Amino acid sequence: MITVSQEQLATVEYLIKQSTQGNHILFDLDTVRRVFTIKTLPMSEQQIKEVESHIERLISLETLAKQKIYVQNLPEDVLYRLIKTYFNIVENNLFENTLVRH
């Protein structure tokens, strides 16, 4: 489980809100496209914990610039798992906050 402060929560909410509007601030668009064209297996427990630690580290950084640099320096396989997890969070947020269902 990831623990965040009120300030970090505000940052996370901002990032998620931007993403729900199509503005994926932290990630390069070409990388996001590439991630979702690759079929992957479900993550192992170890990979899940690794992604959680990267998310915690990411949201602990004070500025968007530092967060972008952090993301850019991740190994490709870790970055791909982080992006898929992030978009899963965004998707869940949309589902929880939208009354209309298709």
C-alpha cells in the first residue's frame, strides 16, 4: 500500500485529472503508444512491489521536472510496467467518478 501526504495527494490528483483529459504529463506519448502495443504477462508479486516503490518515489519528488527525469531514467521494462499501472489507476479513477456507463 502506498502512503502519501496531503501535498502529495494533491499532486497525484492533478496528474490523474490531467490524464483523464488526455494530457499525460509524465510520459512521452510515443512510449505510451509503444507500451500498449506490446502484449505482456501479468506482473509477479515482486514486480508489483517494485512498481509500488517507484510510484512512491515518483510522488515524493517535489517538482514535475524531477518526476519526468525520474521516469526517463527508469529501465525500459520497469517504465513499461509503471505506465501500465499508472493508466490502470487513471482508468479506475474515471470509472469511480463517472456516472454514465457505456
